Amino acid sequence: MTNLDYDIVVIGGGGSGLVAAVRAAELSGKKVIVLEKAKRPGGGALFASTTRTFQSKWQEEKGIEDRTAAYMRKVMDDTYWRLDPELVSKCIRGTGEFFDWFCEKSPESADLFKPGYYVFDTPGVDQEGPVFGVQNNGTGRLVVETMVKLCEKYGITLKTDCRATDVETKDGRISAVIAKEKDEILHISCNTLILSSGSWICNKDIVN
């Protein structure tokens, strides 16, 4: 068994896990490691072709109409107003906040985006947008590649083909993660665990 010591462990090296790792390192200056069970990082984000960017600075600079309120009403109507409006609002506005942060970290990427519609929207009907995409449906890949570069910049350890198998607790808090990297067992001590292990839609027990 190999013993490692980190401040923060992120389980899952998909799009959200990579962003979480970069943000955690950026804001805290702590030692961060990402564990990804696949042979490469990115997960489902690699297949993303567009992204919503409500109330982003980029949108404002382009003079694109703000449709945040209309989109929020649509989401609430579609879910029969059973969701928490405040939470929905934060999620929607968060798209623009993320996009602004992404462009701040990768200024050259801003010029690669262009206005459009979500892949499942019907132009003339579902125009709550805005949605921006990179040529050749490369939005998700661009984000992932940028996050991997930022991991290197912030000294984040990114382990692929490394599956978390268990955790240890002390006084009711997670104190370590046990992982398997090929034939080697890793014992990773930590103060914080960020779980970003993928969508529940791939969990057959929940779906069934």
C-alpha cells in the first residue's frame, strides 16, 4: 500500500470534477488530487456541444438579449413549480458565472464561441437561450482540455485509471480515501472530499 497525503481529494475527473479541483486549488491554495477511474479525464463533458451562459459579461458585450426570466418561467412551468425557485435561479445564473470564470482563465477561448440554440431547442419556439457553441461541437472538449492545463498550472495531481474503492472516517468526518491504481492500493489522507463521480442516470439500481 502506498500512503499519500493531500488536503483535498476529488473523486471523479469528468468536467465537474476537474472544475471543482481547479476552483478548490485556486481559492484555497491547498494540495489537491483528482481520481478518475477511466483511462482519460473528461467523462460525459467530452461530448458536450453547447453551453448556456445566462447573464454573462460575454453575452452583454455582444448585445444579446437577456432571456433569463423567460427561461426560468419555462423551467418552473415544466416542473409544475415543484422546484425551489431560488435554487433554480442560482443554477440558471450560475451558467453565466461559470462562463465568465472560464473566459477569465482562458481569454483566447472567448472568440471561439458563437450564439446559437441548444441542440434540442426548436428555433422560433424555444428561444430562451442564449446558447454558445464551439465549432465542430467542441465545447465540452475545450473546457476539459483547458481544465487539464489548469490542473498542471495549480499543481493538481490528476490520476486516471484510478478507482476510489472506500473511505476512512475519524470523528464522523472522512479522513482518507482508499483507491486502486492498476495493481497498487493507495491510501490517501485528506481533510476534504469532493464527490463528483458522475450522473445517477448510469446507475441501473436507481433508474430501475
